[in-house]
Amino acid sequence: MSNLFICLESVYIVLCLLLIVVIILQKKQSSGLGNLAGMRKTYWDKNKKNSAEGKLERLTKFFAGLYFIFTVLICCIK
């Protein structure tokens, strides 16, 4: 195994653990199908991006994107 592969796999494992932690830290959303029916947006919903929940959502999306990229890279190198 090459050094690049070992390095990518170690970063991949850390990334997986970070993604798990960020997902666990998120608050459960119990709105269910109410969002599909067009529920009203409240002040809190509009400014959610500035809250801790919004930051966790952005981190989740970022780590999920990195997870996908590293998965493809590892498969291509292997």
C-alpha cells in the first residue's frame, strides 16, 4: 500500500467519526410531513442559519461532501 492510500484512509476514518459526532449533536426535528404541507415560516426558521443548529447543519453538509469526495478518491486509488 502506498503512503498516499494510508494517509487518505486515516483522514477518511477521522472524517467518518466527525460526521457521526456532528449528526448525533443535532436536535431531532419532529415536524414530520408538516413541511411538505407548507407550514408557516417563523422568525426562528428564517434566522436559523445564525444559530448553533444552523451551523451544525452546515457542518453536516460539509462533512458529507468531504465524505463523498474521499470515498471516490479511495476507490479510484485502490
